[in-house]
Amino acid sequence: MMKTVLIALFFVGSLTAFAQNPIDGEWKGSRDTPNGTMEINYTFKVEGTELKGELETQFGEVPLENGQVDGKKFSYRISFNDFSIESKGELVTDDEIIIRNEMGEMTLKRVK
């Protein structure tokens, strides 16, 4: 009996160790610019407390730098053309993220 209980606990523990973080995945948002609305796509991957991924627009892809995760909150930097933007985000629901930076606030929706 004890052996069965230990095996069951190990199995359940293994599943939670490999569970996907709710921030992981593809997300889509848009930002109004002087030249019209720009669609922005993100791919996020959480590894421990590190956030990896990329941002993609019609101009190309930019990797996330210095990404950090703390529960439902996260931060990262993107750099392009000698320009750098620090952003902070928060998972609001399983299907919505809010990103804030010096350019304002943007809502991202999970791509299904």
C-alpha cells in the first residue's frame, strides 16, 4: 500500500514539474502609431524565473532581452536600431496580458 501511495505522489509531482506556465504561448495585440495601427505578436516561453521569446511586427522579429517572471508579473527589454524599451507585463486572465512601457499600455490576447 505504501509503495502505491509513493508512486502516486511521484507521478503527480512529475506532472506539476513539467506543467506549462500560463504566460507561455503566442499573444497578439496592436498599437496605434502616426502611420496607423501596427499589429504586434509575441511568443513567450517561461523557464523558471526567466522569460524568453520574441516580438514580431511587419518590420521583423526582435528577441526579448533580460526577461524575468515573478508569478503573474514579468518584465523584459527589446532593443533595435540603438533604441531600447523596458516593458512590464501582467497576466490578467489565462487569455489576456497587459503590457506597459514608455509608449503606453497595450492589451494582448492569447492566440488559439
